[in-house]
Amino acid sequence: MKLIALNLPRDIGEQDLEELFKIHGNVTACNLVLDDKTGASKGFGFIEMELEQEAMAAIEKLHGTKVNKNKIRVKPAE
């Protein structure tokens, strides 16, 4: 199941993002969206998890939590 994480801190890396979700299940892919010109994070990324129930658990546990000083949003990607 593919998820989107929004309002991520600009200094978070893909590995940090993957670690955040790995606690809740098997992460099969993790892509942080970067600005083409600067290479800096745009503040959101996509995470793919193997099992839907693990993805739903990640949404339940992570949505609305703070990462650094940012309150992140996590939901299914459309």
C-alpha cells in the first residue's frame, strides 16, 4: 500500500523517513520528493508498505505526530 507523508521537516532524509515507518512494518520503497533545482526536500514523500494492515497501523500511529517541530500528516496516496 502506498502512503504519502506531508509536512515533513525539510532536513529529513529518505533513510530517516524509512526508519520512521519501518517500526510499523516492512517498507518496500521510500521516496522523498526533492526540488529539481536545489535538491532540497519539498516537505513530503511517498512510502510503500508490503501489507495493508501495517500501512493502516502506520497511518494511525504517525498521523498528527511531531517530527522535529513539524506535525506530520500521513494518509493513503491516491
